[in-house]
Amino acid sequence: MSADKESVTVRIAGEEHTIRSSAEAAYTKRCARYVDQRIHDIKKQVGLLEGHKAAILAALSITDEFFQAKDDLEKGGVDMASTVDGLAENLEAAVAPE
């Protein structure tokens, strides 16, 4: 990520938006495509829906996805710590003098 902010124009839900960000332009465009696709998917599932309502549902859906991924990572960290502890115990037992 660069320290300087640059402007990038993206299209979300049929509207152009200029985003100023210190992230690289390609990353900002990737994020915008993700949001645009989520809004498109929600409108496809629900049918006729006002733009701001579709955006709110997309934001909730993306937030849910984020929290689930975060929980999985945290759980994975706990599982990993438990596995490492078990391996350490096995190693200690294997090299302990008899």
C-alpha cells in the first residue's frame, strides 16, 4: 500500500464512484467489483429492490462473510496451538532420557 492517495473511478450498481485511497488502484477496483457483484446477486435473488436497500443487504452479507472467516481463523489458531502443543509433548517424550 502506498502512502500517497490516488483517485480511482469504479462502477458499483450502475453508478460511477471516485474513490481516493492509499491502496493500489487494482486493489480498489477488485474491492469495487466484489461489492458490485454482491449487489447484483442480491437484486437477482430478491427481485425489484431499491438501490440503497440492495447495498445495505450486500454490506450485511459481506460483513457476515468477514465475521465467519475471522471466526474460522481464530478457531484455526486455537486448533493449531493445540496441535503444536501435542507435537511438542510427543517430541519431548521421544527425546527424554530413559
